[in-house]
Amino acid sequence: MEEKPLLLRAALGEKVERTPVWMMRQAGRHMQCYRDLVDKYPTFRERSEIPEVSTEISLQPYRQYGASRPSPPAAPSPYCAYHCSIDC
């Protein structure tokens, strides 16, 4: 049987060999500081695999807005084995 992806194993609370990174690119791509990092680190792989860069990208919207920029609600994937209900 094929092993589950790292992020899924971590989300399920399983012990993993490293902490996965989940980067929300949409939150900051309109910001000049993000675009400057994209110029310096042109590939998504670089931006996601260099811990200092992915941390900086994750914190930029928080620094500018005080929180992540709101986005439409998204339900968790059913593959995460996580029950969720969204009440409006």
C-alpha cells in the first residue's frame, strides 16, 4: 500500500519525519514585499522548501493586515478525515 502524503499524515496526528509547510499564496501576491521575494526566489519550490522564505511569506499578510486576508470559506478535504460543518 502506498504511504499517505506527509501533510495528510501530519493532519491525522501521525508522527512525521518533518513538519510540513502549507503556504497560502493568494493572501499576499498583491503585496510588493511578496513580489520582491518572488523575484529573488522565482520557483514555488524554492519559496516552499526554504524555511525562512516560507515563514516570511506566511507572515507578510499578518504584518500588513494584522491577520490573514479574508477569503471565501473552504471546507476541509474529506481525505483529511476531519469532520467540519460551516454554519452561516
